[in-house]
Amino acid sequence: MRRFALLLVLCTVVALVGPGRCGTARAFFPDTSEVRRAVEKHCDGVRGYRADLSFAGFPSLLVQEQGGKEAWSRLTLSGSGSSRTVVAARLGSGRTVSEAFPASLAVPLPLVHLWTRPLTWWESRGLDSDVRSYGFAGDQGCLVLGGDQDPVQLWLAAETFVPVRAVFSGRFGRWQLTWEEIRQVGNLSLPHALRIQSGSAPELRGRIAWQQTGGETSLSVSPVSFRSAYAGVLPAADGDPVVSLVQRLPLLSDLP
């Protein structure tokens, strides 16, 4: 009931002041500690995930992400069906990459792992959660944490506080990652699409196919076994789809 009232306030304010964003002078905002608990509860349910990502314009590539509380792995496969081969492999924890094959290829952000981060993690990246406003991401009413010029801005669905959009500075200007088609799967609200925008770069759209949620919160693969499995992955030539895809994605180094 409280969240329905919150959404009603959002719609009323936008109707009064016009579309776009409204700030603290005109609206009621939930307590930050309540928001933090809600985001943490959501993150706890998703940890131990496995998901496959595909991207428009790159039909031959499939990205497989797996993650726990902090650790994550990211495999990029090329081909189709049983003939797929690994063309890039990354293993890390937080912002630290422990294994990267081939080493010459830049390391993209693990996009699903980013979506599962708690509010305290975003605050450690520069999010000011005391700066709040309301806005719409498409037709989704959102509580917006952080200012437009802050290092990080996070948009949460007004009713559920599930992450909808993350904005941060990077090598092409401001990255904007929007998680879309958020649907209930069991007792979790999960996105099934992703839209990536940055400056004048072409928009990149992706699909998310969830394979598992709520599994083990630590990865079963060790750096030694990961290295043994993927150290032989060879660098791709310029113009190869995997190189072109990485050039369109936010990198781990882009995040504050």
C-alpha cells in the first residue's frame, strides 16, 4: 500500500510540473535506510546467478555470466549450438580481474553482476543517495538517487526499488545502462532486456536469458582451473565480432 501511494505521488507530481524529473522541493521521498534494505533484499535473492546475454547486431556471439556475492566470471562464445567456442574469458571479484584470456582484449563490465549490486556498493562508487528525485525510464516510474552530474546515478523502480538504470562517466562520456522488461520470476523481479547508451555512440540492445538465481554465493571455479581451461584462447583480429562488441560495451575501468 505504501509503495502504491509512493507511485501515486510520483504520477501526481509529474502531472503537476510536467514530464521529466522533479526534485526534493515538491515530493515525498522514502527513507534511505528503507531503500537500502529493499535493494539488499533484492540482491540477496539474485546472488548465485547464471545468465546468458545476446546483443543485437552480433548474432554469432553469446555472453555467459555467472556470479556470487563478489566473484564473477564472464565467457564470450562464438558460433552456434554445439559448435560454439570460447573467444574471451574473464574471472574476477568486484573490480579486480584475476584471470583474463586473451590478455590483450579489454575487460567489459559484467553487466548482470552490476545489476545485482547493493546500494552500499553504489555509494562506495560515488553515489550520493541523499540526493533524490523522481523520473520516468520509459513508462516506468522511478526513484532517482544521485544528481545528473554526480559520478554515479541510480534509478530504482518506484514500487519495488529494483534497479532500472545506472548512469556513470566513462571513456565515451556518460554511460547509461537501462534494464528493461522486468518481470516476476518466482519471487524475484528480473530484467530480460538491456539498453546501453553513451554519448554519440550507437545504442546497443541486449537480451538476458536467466539460467539460475539464488544458487551458491561463491563461484565453484578456481583461478587455477579457470586458467587451465582458457589460457589457450587466442587473441582475435581487429574487426572480429568479439573485438567490435567490446568496443561498444562499458569497461570495468569505466566505473568510478
